[in-house]
Amino acid sequence: MVRLNKKITLACAICSSRNYSTTKNVSTQAVRLEVQKYCKTCGKHTLHRETK
């Protein structure tokens, strides 16, 4: 059985705090995920990117 979903962590692009975790289907999404999310450290909505 092949596992297609991979657990990823999202980090804030400004302060680099790792706030969110989610899953992603690696067979259909080859590029890194970038989402606007609320960062409690910065206190505003910022860009969060997938980390390694």
C-alpha cells in the first residue's frame, strides 16, 4: 500500500514560527504550499509556507 498523503508543517514567512500542520497529496501537488494564515506571534495574517 502506497501512502500518498504526507504530513507537512507551515511556517510564517516573516517570523519563521511553525504554527500549522496539515496533509498534502504529494502525487498531485509537486510545488510547495503557500497559504495566507493568521500568525499569533506576528498578530496578523501573513504568508505561511511549507517547510521541510
